Amino acid sequence: MTLIEVAKRRYATKKFDSGKRISESDFKQIKALLRLSPSSVNSQPWHFIIADNLQAKQQLAKGTQGVYSANESKVLDASHVILFCAKTDISDAYLDNLLENEDKDGRFPNPESKEMVKKVRGFYADLHRKTLNDAVDWMEKQVYLNMGSVLLGAGVLGIDAVPIEGIDIDVLNQTFGLTDKGYCAVAMIALGYRDEADFNAALPKSRLPEKSIFTIL
């Protein structure tokens, strides 16, 4: 399939076939996308909680109760569910750890290039930490970049998916002790294969026309 065909085929799956499982090899590729996703200044301010069995999915489903109950079956019937979490603080120690990890991976041909990366990343981190005071929002934006990568990648693999923002963040933070670990739950993606009874699968895709969203310079 072409990229356009993939984009047209994928949709927000409303009902999964609980009897179908994503293969280990395919989910290995999904995990690679999680790790290899782009982020501003390679900040990687995220953590992922993955549920691939009923007991694990039931833990995530604690965040789909009450007003969010419409999303419970999506979590329980999907093959795999990923809870995307964002860091709540981007400390100097964390930035130093990123730098040393890059050094270990061979990204710096000389000490000067390492120092330049440290300077540039520090500038942008301080822009959000000290000037704009929006570091938490900035880091959540990186998580959404990651989610977009996963959704498109799943489509390429023929895997159905749905992003789920309708979750109880406080319950999930408490369930997994995320606050104490320096993270906050952001959203989920449920992955698997569509049920034949999913009404949304047969509906035509609707997007705004090109002329209303593109300005060609």
C-alpha cells in the first residue's frame, strides 16, 4: 500500500475483535517506533506502560470508569494497549544523562560537538523551564509526536488502533505510582484488529478540503 492508502485505511477503531492478537514480531516493530520517535532536541521525555494480557489491561481499564466507561471495552478487547506518560520535570541531571547516552552511542565526532549539543539543548530546555514556564506542556507535545508515529506505523503493519484521551489521569497516576516516579499519564493507544461489527469501519473518512487547510507559498 502507498502511504495515502494507509492513511485512508486507518481509522479510530471503536470495537476490537478480542480473539485476534498482534504477532510478537509486529509488536516488536511498534515498540521500536515508541523508542525511535522524534522529539524536540532529542529530549525523549516519556515512559510507556504496555498491557498485552487481560490482567494487565484490567489495570489500565481502571482509568476508563465512570464518565469514561465508553472506552473500557476498547481497552479490554484490544490485543495490546499502551499508556503514554510524560515527564513532569526536565532536570539538569536528566539532560546530562541524555548527553552521556548520546556520547556512548557515538553521536559526537569531537568534544566541541558534544559541548554544542549541550548548549543548544540547554537553551531550549531553559526556554521552557524558565522563560515560557511551559515545560510540562512542551514535554506532553513530544508524547503526542510519538503517538502519531505509532498510529501511522500501526497502519502500515495492517494493525487497527484508536487513540484514547478519555481516561481518568488521576486514577492511572495513582494506580501506577507515576507521580512519585516523575511522570504523568497523558493518553492511551489501543491496538489490535477491528471487529466486523465495528460501525466506524464502514463509514467514509471525512476531512476538510485541501483548499481550506493548505497555503502554498
